[in-house]
Amino acid sequence: MTTNPARPGESPLHPDDQHTLEVKRVRLLAALALFGGTGLILALPFALRAGAEFFLPVTAAMVIAIALVPLLQWFERRGLPSWLAALISLVLFLAFATFVVASIVLPAIDWFALLPDRIDRVRSALAPILEFYATIDTFIENVFVQLAGGSPGQTVTIETPNSLLDLFATSAPFAVIQFFFATLLVFFLLAGWTAMRERTIVSRGSFEGALTTARVIQQVVEATSTYLGTISLVNLTLGAITAGVLWALNMDSPVMWGGIVAVLNFIPYLGPIASALLLGLGGLMSFVDPWAALLPPLIFIGLHTVEANLITPLLVGKRVSVSPLLILLSLSFWAWVWGTTGALLAIPLLIIIKTVFAAAGTPDIAGFLFEEGTLTHAGEDEEKDD
């Protein structure tokens, strides 16, 4: 090992002292990176939430574009130019999305038209539960009023929006702009994907870096497209089977309920619960007998149990393996940031981030604090080989 020459008037450093200084320097740089990264991580959620009008369509467009890359490459291998392959892929995706939305929205129009006539049926079916709840509520209110020294019967009036039409009129322009913006982003990302991928790989300074970059890009595309493609197929099948069963039960608008089940099933854990609750409400509005109203949610719970524990693990397998804890954390985080749309994007974003971290090196906070003083596992295998 060579030592640095000492300056005039200074004694040369002992090799052990030089190694100590090098370790301190590495730990200082790692500490700065740790504190800077921590601040960025703490500020990022609030920035994403405050700038949802921009970040949400950009993120959604990125996830959709990555999922459509295999379809884009299939068209390119058949001699189509990139822009035409991107256009066809985007049109096919929009046609599929339009079919799913139409299967929900169009029957929902007729369903909401029947709401005034069906409310009385729901009220009569839930009458015992509502009466019990009203009795408990009145008792609790009287107790609190007597403790406060006031008189019972005081109410607070809360103003609500005048109509759904007003709410739609105020939110529709922003939704249309975001949808148009996201559609353009998907097209340009797909049209420039092949050239952008080649530039990213060629611009690396070494062959190993180029190879790693190409491998990470391919892994991100494969993991994301595999998950979204498989889950889309499973959810559509589940929605179709649910719609067929509800049609056999003579439940109103079975296609709408099948579409709702298919869409909500993209949200792990919470989506199936919401589907069961909505099917229970729909059953109460469709059937006079309360016991018959329980059949739709119970049948869906049975179908979902088979799908979640047998079909999906069999199809997805170990190709896309994600911890349930990470799924819950990602779901709660993105739902807090962007609501329902964030919940739909939670798992694809988790897969993308997990794939990138697996290649770049997982942050090792414990190693930084107690061992080597570095923030990632990168380099440990090389040291062991040496």
C-alpha cells in the first residue's frame, strides 16, 4: 500500500491513521447522503400530493407506457415504424379502457334512474337495523345533552352540494385536460421508447454499466407488463363470472356489477371488501328478501377466495413476488397521496421501484449505523471475492 507524501513540516501518516481518515471520510459522505435522502423522502409525498394535477397523469402515463412496451415491440418486430406501433398500441389500450368504462357507466345510468323507487325497498329491508341504531343514537345523544346541561333535539345543518351536475361541471374540465395530457404522454413515451432505450444504454461509460442498464430496463418492463397483463386477465374473468352469476340470480345490471368487481379487484385487500359491500347494497335494492340480498356478496366472496388463493398465485407465481407488508404500505401511501387512482397505481409503482432497487442496491441503514458506514449492499460481494 502506498502512502501519500507528507507536506513540508508534517510527518507522514501511518497507514492505520490513513485508513481511519478514509473511513471517516466515507462515513461523512454517507451521512450527508443519508440526511439529504431522508429530507427528500419526507418532502416528496407532500410535493406529490400538492402537485397531483401534474404528477398523477405523468405517473399514470409512465406506468401505462411501460405496460404497453411488449405490445409496442411486437409491432416493431413486424416492420412497423415506432410512431405507428405506438399509435396502434395506444388505440388498442383506449378501446379496452373504453369498453371497461362503458360496461360500468351505461348500465349505471339506468340503475340510478331506479334509485328513487328502490330506496323504500332498502329501507324496509334494513328497518330492524335502522331502528336499533336510531334507539342507540337517541340514548347516547340524551346522555351527552344531560351531561352538558343543554336540551335534547338540537341539530346542526350541514350544507351539501346542490347537485351532482354542479360537481361534474366543476371537475370535468380538469379531468378532460389530465386525460388528454396523459394520452399524449403515453404516445410520445411509446414512440420514443426504442431510441431512448438505445441512447441510455450506449451512453454508459463501460460495457458492464451498459449491460446492467439494459438488464434493469428489461426487468422493469417484464415485471410490470407481466403483473398488469395477468391481473387484468384474472380480473376480467372474475368480473365476467360474477356478472354471469348475478344474471342467473335476476339481479339488475349484472354487467355493471361485473365491471365494478373487475376494476376494484386491481386494489388489493380494500378493493374486494368494497366490492362485497357494494354488492350487498345492490342486493338489497334488487331483492325483497334480505336473505336473498346476501347471495351476491357471499357468492363474490367465494369466487374471490378461489381467485386470490389459487388462480392468481398459479398464474403470477414467483415471477412477480411482493411482500404483503410492502403491498399494504404502498397501498396506504399512494391512496393517501392520490386517492383511488393512487391505490390503482400502488402495486405497479411498487414493482417498478422494487426492481430498480434490486439492481442498484437496497439501502442498508443498519450497515451505515453499525458496520461499514455505507448506505447500500453494493460492493460487498466484490470484497468477498477479492
